[in-house]
Amino acid sequence: LPAAYQVSIIFNMLLSMTSKWHCYTEALLMQEPDLDYTIIRPGGLRDGPRGDNVKLQASALTPVPPPALVGRKDVADLCVESLGNPLASRRGLSCRWVGELTPGKSQGSVDLGSPTWDLELSKLEGQEQATRPQDPMAAADSKALWYGVATSLVAYPLLALLLNGAKGAILGLAALVGLR
């Protein structure tokens, strides 16, 4: 295999369980009754400013649908707004822009969003906050994605073959620099 494919395989293997570990972390946070937290889950980050026909959307119950593009400045503003807003306490918030991002390309209906984060967070009033699961790992396992396991089943044996093939080169390099 070319080196680029090998790097891609290793990279995908390492990141394949990321979603599961995110769920584990959130489940463990929920177990701490005295810890106040807000988890911000932005979509695809953009550097530019929000357009005139674009509003902000945050969801605490479900992930926002893709494409979930949002500006870095707006994510930073949500982080700051969440610090002082009790409605954001003990929640995970997915966020995105809604409306016409560029002429002809829209992302959700502009009616779903708000012009500012404080107005968007006010929609959380009356929604339940995170409840503590009995077994956080089982709760996270129920959200685990199948492709993480499938990727690992393929990638780990390939990594073993790759490392075994590179063993001679590694030992030769170690001898060359005097480590062996």
C-alpha cells in the first residue's frame, strides 16, 4: 500500500471511536450532581461572518441536521452566553446557522433560528435538563456507532501487518543511530 493509504488507515482507526468516547464523557459529567457544565457541539466551523439572512439555532435534545455550518465567532459567543445563562446549565448544545448562507444555498429554515443566542437559549425553557443515567457506560454504549467497531476490526490487523513489515526498517534505523 502507498504511504498515504497507510496514514489514512491509521488516522481513521484512531478516530473511529471518537463518538463513543464523547458519549462516555458526557455520561460521566451527568453523574456529577454538583458540576455545572455546558457542552457545545458546533458543526462545520467557518471563519467568515454570518450573513444578513442567517440566524442562529441551538438544540439540546437532538443534534442539528447536516450541514451544520456555523461561524467561529458565533460559537465563541454561544460559549460566553452559556456561562451566564441558567437555561444552558447541564446541557449539551448542538449549534448551527440557519437560513440562506450564500445565494441559492440554504441550511434549514430561517424561521427555526434566532438573531441572538440569548433568544435562542430562551427556547430551552421548560425542556428537561440532563438526567443522570444509572450506568453511564451502558448509556454511552447505546449511542456507539457500528462503524467504529467495524473500522477497528479491519484497521488493527492492518496496523499489525504494517508494523511487522516496518520492523526490519525500525531495527536497522536503531542500529544506525546506535540504539542497538
